[in-house]
Amino acid sequence: MHRKTFLLPIIFMFFFIITWAFAPVTKAQTTQKSTMEVEEPESQFEKAHEFFLKKDLKAAASEIRKGVAFLKQEAGSAAKDGKKDLTASIQELEKLANEVEKGAVTSEKKLKDAFVRANHALANHHYLKASEYWAKKEEKKAGHSLKSAVLHFEHAVVWSGHEFETGEAIVIKDIHTVAGKLIEGKKWTSEEVSKGIKNIGNEISKLGKKTEPKNK
């Protein structure tokens, strides 16, 4: 009798561990895992560029395709206008990856131009989301989207080789500031938030005109 009493807790614990180990994965867990596996594309673009210069074309193509995976994820939640640009960039990067792998790309500029347009599409997507969240009074979400918009805009500018003029640099700094206020819940005014969203939209539009494909 004493032996059975002693074994019961052990049997129960064993049953609990087995049940937990084979429990079905919830939708939330699956989404979290999926999000964690698909990273922001900038590090992939940098690695792709580095591998390309080293003539490791297979590795360069692989990194470009990792960047494509992120754009596809973002396109799933994009507004109509944002999805259009993301889809065009996805198609361009997929073609680029195939050509790089085959050794058909000899120009470093071709990679850089594609990375400019990818970041520009992401910047525009997040700008549109920031506008949407702000209209719905979802301040923190608007802040995160605004921050993403300005970061991708900066990445696009770097890949383009363009340098910020003094006025542009001040505008970008101000957008970072207002995005941070929204995210952290610090004091902000409707006027400065609206101005920040409008300004990043203007900057994205100007860059888009400079970097659109010549044959478009």
C-alpha cells in the first residue's frame, strides 16, 4: 500500500510530461515561430552584397531569397498600394537571385539598386500602416510603423549612395523622435505626429522618383 502511494505522484508527473510534449501547437505559437524565423532583410542584403563581391554566388543568392521571405510576409498585411510595390520588389529580387546564382549578374550596382527598391517598398508599406494606425488612434502601433518606415527609408538611401543634406537629416531626426514618443508613451502633440507621418511620406515619394527602374 505504501509502495502504491509512493508511485502515484511519479506516474502522474510522467503522464503530464508526455501530454505536454505531444500537445498540439496553437495558432499563436505557430505565428510566433514563423515571425521569429523570418528576419528583417537588411542583414541578408548586406551578406548578399559581401558574398557577391567574394564571388560566392550561391551564398549571395541564398541571402537574397531570405530577404524575399520577409517581403512576402509583409505583403500579407499590406494595404493595396503598399502591396503593389512589395510585390514588384519581390519579383525583382527573385529574378535577381536566380541570375546571381547563374553568374549572369556582373554589376554590383544591379544588387544595390534592387536593395534600394526593396527598402523603399518596405518604407512605403510602413508609412501607409502608420497613417492607418494614426487615423484609428492606435498611437503605439503608429509609432512602431513610423519607426520602421524611417529605418527602411534610411537603408534605401544608404544603398543608393545618396547623402542626406542638412535639412533632410533634421527632418529624419525629428521623425525618429516622434516615433519614439509614440512607442514609449511620452508626451506628444497631434500636430507633430501628423507632421512626422506626412514628412516621411514626402521623403519616400521623392526617393521613389529617383530610384524607379529606367525601363518602367
